[in-house]
Amino acid sequence: MNLEPKSITIEMQTIIDNDGQMEYNTLNEAGTYYEKDNRCILTFEETSDEGAPVKNLITINPNRVSIKRVGPVTMHQQFRTNQKTENVFQHPHGYIHMETLTDTIAFHSLTDEQNGFLTIDYSVSLNGQEERKHKLELTIKEEDAE
């Protein structure tokens, strides 16, 4: 167990397949990483399109990942292998009901020898519309690492 927070950089890429039309979003931010009781916790802050801060908390457990965002946009998305989860995505223009079906979660924790990574393959339905395939790829690098 490593309760000592590590300064990290996070690269998070989200790939959305909308009937063959691919949409890519990449985010690079500084944050913190620590391990506690068989789970890994990442925190970082991003800037919304309006310029306001959005706080992110990612908790990684075996077969389960939670992503909480708080700020102008708020959500608590849960990923559980082979399960459907629901949440409400709140943004300045209203609320969106999200259903998430997680196919796979692959995770390797950050070590002194290797970067950490998280990959989640899942489908999302917004407000009951047709599902779209998503892939989240997160790379975790220790800031001090060469």
C-alpha cells in the first residue's frame, strides 16, 4: 500500500465510434496518484470550455472504475465489467441521462519501472438514444520519472 501521493501527468484519450465516424478527445493534465486498500486514486483538474475548473477523481478498483467530475459539468460515471450503470451528466445547458455498459477494463498501476495505464471499452446511450461505442485510454506518468 502506498499512501504517499505521487505527482503525475495524465494523458487521457477518449475515442467515440458514432456509426463509423470517429471522434477523438485528448486531455493532458498534471495531477496526483496514490494507492490505498487495493485501489488506485487519481485526482486532477481540467479547464472547461468556458474556462472554469473541473475537478476529476478517478478511483480504480478490481473490475470497477469510478469517474467523478465536479464543476460547470458534474457527473459520476461508474464502469463495472459486463454491467450496465446509470448516471446524470449535468452541464450548463441541462441534464443528460447516461447509461453505460462496460465491456472490458484493463489496468496496470504506476510503478517505479513502468507507467500506469487504464483502458476501458464501453457503450453509452444518452437520453435513451442509440448506443455509441467508446474507448477510454489513460496513461499515468510520474512527473519525476525520466
